[in-house]
Amino acid sequence: MRAPAGRFGRSPLRPLAPAGLLAGLCVSLAACATGPVAHEPAAVTPPVRERSAAAPPPVRPPAEPASPGVTRVPVTQLKGWTADDHRAALAAFRVGCRAAHDPALRRACQAAAQLSAPDSLSARRFFERHFEAEILPGEGVLTGYFAPVYPASHHRSGAFTAPVRPPPAPGQMIDVRMTIAQSSPPPTRPSPSPAEGTDADARTGLATAAATPTVAASLNLSALEQTSADPVADLLDGPAAATPVTSATAVDPSPPAALPVSSSAAVPDDPPPQILRVRMRDADRATIDRAPAEGITAWMRPEDLFFMQIQGSGILVFPDGDRVRAAYAGDNGKPFVGIARPMIRDGLLPSTGASGDGIRRWLAAHAGDVADAVMQKNPRYVFFRIGTDNGAEPQGAAGIPLPAGRAIAMDSSHHDFGSLYWIDAEAPTLTGATAQYHRLAVDLDTGGAIRGPIRADLYFGTGDEAGREAGRVKHVLHLARLVPVDGDLSEERDAAAASPRGR
């Protein structure tokens, strides 16, 4: 809702924002009345044939490509078409198409609303009469997200040490401990000998960097790699900091002391630490983690908060049975950085163990400074607003509750809300994953880290079961956009289907 903006009008969940972001580290990571649909395409018996040998409804020849590399085919040619649960797909479309702006798609939406108590066969016939498939060129990645349910506490106690912070006021400041180099010019030193080589250049670079301190430098963020293009890459293989994570000392809030510039040159003693005040909205995860927590009404286990920040939202359950919804309410604007790759690199996880479950188990088993050091490799931080849980699925960026198993988050620069897509995803890369996903889904959400025309994040619903499946989804994706046929042709198909000869 894997925002950053987070998902759910975030997110990231992504285990919510997502945020997450791990915001969202949500979360987070989702039809409403019936609960999550089955995610493994079930075996379906062939459809019952028409009793009369009536001629099939007219089929229009494939249209000319809408753009280079794009072709249209009948939806019946889509891989796995007959095995999908078209009744569930129609229910999701009737809800999600309200977000559509395209006139042709809105007409199809009205036609869907007029169907009374459709069964699976009539739902499939509806899509076959009113749509054709526009095959999008290329391949990309399918991932999953969900709305997690987490235990929480009204007070800091035991393992519940992570505050669920509301968005800070625009002028709210936070103190950052920094070591600022003295402003006097550096002592002169002889030119480096050929033997010194790169080491001398490195020492000079450190001295220069210390002369212009920044918050990023004080938090040792300069080693971060490029921003991930995958909103759930923190659970998978997104870029990450280059510094190995082996102990709690791996993350140092103070910059390293400048190296001596020469064995013969005197270097002034380091000045005492200085306090720099910065806007909390601009601070990174490590700094915000150390900020005072006043007026907090919900506390979580740190690894749970990390995941909820990735997913973008979540349900919090308190010991007294009270349930609230934590909704994405902004982030600190920092780049999302994955943690799975350094965990694998440093031997903390096997190469096949970087699933959501695997990372969560490791963080829980190493709760404290060591786990914090790993999570702080991702500087992105997601804030939440606490509200009433009404039992409904969370809303996506389109403003419509997300049908579990049928809603996808996509790049809004390439796709429009309310549009209908066929997911053809195979070749999973994570252990325990479902082999394939062939299904209709509606574009109802987006995420700041979801980029590209062949990229989708499938919402699986609320709770642990949805989270387990979402955390194992990383499949090779092919997409087809379902395009409404022109009015005359759809009327011909409707008439043919209603003809006595076809009964």
C-alpha cells in the first residue's frame, strides 16, 4: 500500500507505506466481505458446453497494435485463463472500476454492475464479451504485500520498545550529536611519496569531508548505495550499505576521527562533540530511533515496527483486546535501502533464506543493538496515525478498499487506477513460494519505489497467513492490460449470448 510514499496511499507495507517502506521496513505490505481469496490457482473442470450447437459469438480479429510492440488477442488466449476464479475477479472489478476515468472502461463498469448474481461461468463470459487483452512487451517482477496484525502495548514494557510515532510537526527539531572539525587550515604536509599512493589520497579526502559536516556524514550514511527500485527489496535483494554488520558497533552515530595527515605533522585534538539541531522530518532512522518518545500511545517490538513501516499500515492488538489501525502518515524522505543483501553477504542469512519470514526470525532472535544495527541500514522512517479498526481492508491510493488477492500496486506514471490486468507470473526465486500466479487484478494502489511498466505488487490481505505468502513472492512477471472492446462489438456479443439459439 512495498509507498514511498508507502502503499495504502503510501507506502509503502507495507509487513504495510511502505513505507514503506520496511515502512513501509509495513508493513504492513489485501474481497473485503469474503476475506482473502485462494492464491494458488485451483484446478477447474472444463466449462459446461452449450446445449445447442449455436454458432459462437462473433470475434473481432486482433486489432492493430496500440503502440510498437503491443498486440491484442482474445482474453481466452491468456495463459491460465480458464482456471481463474472469474466470479471473484468480477467482484473485484465491480468495486475497483469505480476509480477508472477512461470512458470505455466506465461503460464496462456499468455493464458489470447490471449483472445479477453472476456465477463463475457468466462472470467469465462477461470478460470475454467486453474485453480484449493487450499484451505488454517485456518482463518484470511481481512481489506481494499485506496488512499485518501485530501485538502492541499502550506502554513501553518488555520487548515492546519501539514507539509508533505520529508525524512530527513541521518545525519539530531533534538533536544530532556531531564532531565538527576545527576551522583552522590543515597543517601543510609533504607531497605523498609513490609508495603512499591511494592511502594518502584517502586521508586527504577524509580531512576535506570533515571540514563540511552534514547530518548524513555524522550518521555514517555516505556508504549507502543507490535507492532500491523494489518496494519490498528490503526483504529480498535491494541495494544496501557496504559496511558489514557483525556487531552492535557496526553502526556508529559519530563520524570516524580524521586520520593523521603525516607522521611528522601535529594534528589538533578532536573537538568535543557538538549538538546540531535538525528537523525531525529530515532525520534518518538511526537518529529518530534515539529521539525522545513523549505522548506515545502504542509501542511495538522493533522488528514488527520495521516490517509495518515497509508495508505502510497494520492492525495493532493490545493485551486488553483493543484493536486499532495504524495508517501511513508520511515519512522522512530518505531513500529506501534493502537489508537482505548485506545479511546474506555477512553470513547472517543463507542466500535462499532472505524471505520475509527468514528476516523476521533473525531480527527477533537478535533483538537489541545487533538487530537495530541491521535495520538502521535502511534510513527511511515511516510515521503513522492511530485510528479505529472497522474490520475493513485498508484503502489503496485510489481511495478504494483493496480486494484481497485482486488488487495490485503499480507505477502510476505508466498505469491508471481502476484498470484491469492479467497477471502471468512464474519462476519464483524464493523458497516455499507458490509456483505461479495467473489471475485478473485491478490497479488500485501505488508506491514511491514501484517503478516501470512491467512491475506489480499484489495485495494478499490482512494477517499472518497473508503475510507469509506475500513475503515469498518474487516472480518473473508478464502483464496484459484488458482493454474494453468498442460498444458495437460488445453489444453483438451480448446479443449472441442472450439469443435462444445459444441456450
